[in-house]
Amino acid sequence: MTVSPLHTNQDLDPAALRKAFGIFPTGVVAVAAQVDGGPTGLAASSFTSVSLDPPLVSFSVAATSKTWPDLRRASHLGVTVLADHQGEVCRRLAGPVEHRFDGAAYTVTEDGAVALDDGLALFDCTIYREVEAGDHIIVLLRLHAVAHPDAGSPLIFHRSGFGRLADTA
């Protein structure tokens, strides 16, 4: 028998937690919509499928986000699964609001959802529910449309940086 390295009641330092959370690689999505006549969006590495019936996905956003209050006013949101060549677009989506869509090619649906061109999967969604969860908000989205061109590899976020999946073929 080995002794567990885990100890209860330890100081869960945010920097140590961030480092530990970063060990788990995730994909990255852009969540975007047309708001007040222009594109508004953010990058999220917490995207996941939730349910097939009803069709739901989720992502988490910091409760302190300045972008989420604007995005949540949109009637529809676009979620784009970013491709491995879209690292620079992702960095801009995490940067200054006024430059997030500089040089980005995107499409706007009739309902105002914004989808980034060249994404691996595109979802048209509405907000189903928001759940307060510590310093974040878990946003459940109901899917209304999906497109996936079946080409390319996802952008991977791992240890606070971007990477690619290894080619296993």
C-alpha cells in the first residue's frame, strides 16, 4: 500500500491550481454574436457536450468577464471549434475588445450568431441556463444548427499554451 500524496485541508493556492488544471488538454472555442451592430466574442477552453436530448453544450466564463454581459444579450450565439491554425485568432479573442475580430474572417447568421470561418465545427445556440459556480458561470447552450466540414485538427490548449494533436495515422 502506498500513502496518498493528497492531503485534505491543504492551502489550495490559485497558481498551483491553475498549473494542475493546465495539465489536462482541452480544445478551444470562440463564442460570438452580433451585438450593437458589431461582432462581440470571447475564447473558452471549457467547452463540452452535455446532452443529445435536448441538444445541449456548455462552456464556462469568468464571473468578472466584461464581454459576457454583452454577449448574453444576443438572441443567438455562435460557437466555433477552433482549428489548429487559429491560435492567433484565439489570442485576439482573449485580448483587447476593440481588436478581437481584426483580420478575422467570420459569418453572421440571420439571428446574429457569429461563426469564425475555417472552424472545425460551428454551432448556432441560444442560452438554455446559467449556473453560478464559484468565480465562474457555467453557461448551458441549446443547439439549433450545426455544421462540421470534417477537415482539419483542433487547436489544443495545454499548460497555458497552444498545441496540436499528434498525427496518429
